[in-house]
Amino acid sequence: MTLSFPPIEERADVTRDILRREIMPAYRPVVLRGFAADWPSVRAGGQGAQAAAAYLKGFDRGAPVEAFHGKPEIGGRFFYGDAGRTLNFESRSSGVSQALDDILALDGQADPPSIYVGSAPTPRILPGFDAANRQAVLDVSVEPRIWFGNAVTVQTHYDMAENLAVVVAGRRRFTLFPPEQTANLYVGPLDFTLAGQPISMVRLEAPDPERYPRFAEAVKHGLSAELGPGDALYIPTAWWHHVRSLDGLNVLVNYWWRDLPPEAGSPFEVLVHGLLAVRHLPPAQRAAWKAIFDHYLFEADGDPAAHIPADRKGVLGPLTPWLAHAVRAYLKRSLG
């Protein structure tokens, strides 16, 4: 069964102002064609795997990275094994140059093992790469991360931050689903994951309609795009995305950011605490708390503190570093 999805919207010549004023408020993914066409790394990537690897090795100073290794039988798809009790790959410490050499050595094999290095911060493992390959639409404090491997598949997952993903070498096919399709994606365990984020249990390349019947509805809302060197993709927070790398060496740099101070905390942590404190209440009480959460968290009725004097709003007031610190201190005492 081959699935087909409408294309993701494309934009060119996106500036910081366009990203902030037009793209992000729309809360839809957008392909930025040619976003990094002038990066030296992209020019090297356009010359092939050997040139791309040589360029990256030029910045390697020996810092270790975590590399996922999968046997040929997984077909490049990192997933669960043994009825969901284990993972179908192992993690090994490696240097960047060694990992690249291992990947290049597999090129041309009909059924190669899978190797994937993900989410490695470039300032630590490739010092100088950022200065040589600059982007102009995000604050310079946003840390780049690099991902590289052979023809592997990253299962459908979401990020808890805004994401700008830039293809440096090889081609990648992205398939995205909006957050409201979560129920139709059959999400796996929240606390036993492949690399930190919960994933969909549905295999996009061969979905099982009997086991996952609601996935047919998710397919109606999916979007897809294939990106080459220099292209970028803006992925809004919490949008599900499936990423398939298509060539013998694929390199991507991404940027995650949130428009909140770090001390604001994680919505996912709120979800986990809610599973502890709310999920097991009697139905009537859960309905009551849903109404309260809708009022205070999602402002279904407007500003819940509009009637309270500004100097008395407390935790309902504007988010400041002081308020975030006070709330976290309260939660530590409460949870402790």
C-alpha cells in the first residue's frame, strides 16, 4: 500500500520578519526552498557523499557522539523489537569521522546495516561549523544540531519546540500530521521511547488497517515534501513528522527554539503529572477539572484574571523569570 499526500506549502526568500509575522502564526509547516543554498556545507553536499563527509571531518576535533546501529533486517527503520519490550537497534559511542567512515563504507550495499547519529550539538562536536554555515532568520543563540546517517527512517514523532530543519546532503522525505490527529496515529508508550519522544506505532510504508483502523482518517490530513541540499522545512511545535532519508549519506542541521524562557517548563511534564493527578479520578471529577483547565490553561472564556487587579494576579499574571521561579519552587515543595 503506497500512501499519497498533498504537498507542503513552499516559500522562497523567507526573512526573519516573514517567519515571525506570517509563517509561525499560521501554525502550518512550510518548505523553504533554497534556504541554505549558499552554505559551504550544502555546496559540498551537492558534490556527493565523499565531499560532504570530508567537509564535516574538517571540523571534527574528536568529541564523541552517540550512534544508533541497526542490523540489515530492520531495513533502516528504527523501531521497537520483541513485542515492544526492547529496541531494534543499539547505541554506540563514536567519533564523528569514524561514524562517517562507517556510513560511507556501506554505500552501494544492497541490504546494509543502518547507522544514524542524531541531535548532536554542532558547537560541541564540530566547532567552527556554525560560523561557516550561518542562518539569518533565527536568533544566533539558537543552538544548531546535526543529524547524519545512511538510508534510515525516523518514525512519526513530534517535537516540543519550533523546528527549522535544513538539509545539507542527500534527500529526505518528510510526512507531517497535525496535532489533532494524535488519536489516529496510535501513539506508543510515553515513558519507553526510541530517543525521548513518543512515536506512532503505525508503519507509514505499510500501515495495517485492521490493527490501526483510525489511521485512515489521519492519512486524509497528512502532508508531504521531499527536500534536497539547501532546502529547509519549518515544523510547528507538536506537529507529527515522519522522516525518511533516501541516499547513502544524508546530513541535516536543525534548530529548536521556544518563545518562552527556559524556566517556563515543559508541557509534556504537565501531561505526565496530569496522568498521575487527574486521569484516575471518577468521571464526574475529571469532567469538572477539564472545565477548570479549559478556563485557566486554554482561556476558553477569555482572560481568566481580567477581573483581578494587576498587582494581585499572582500566578495568573504575565510570565516573568521571578514568577516562573516561584511556581517551580512551589511545585518542588508540593511534589516533594
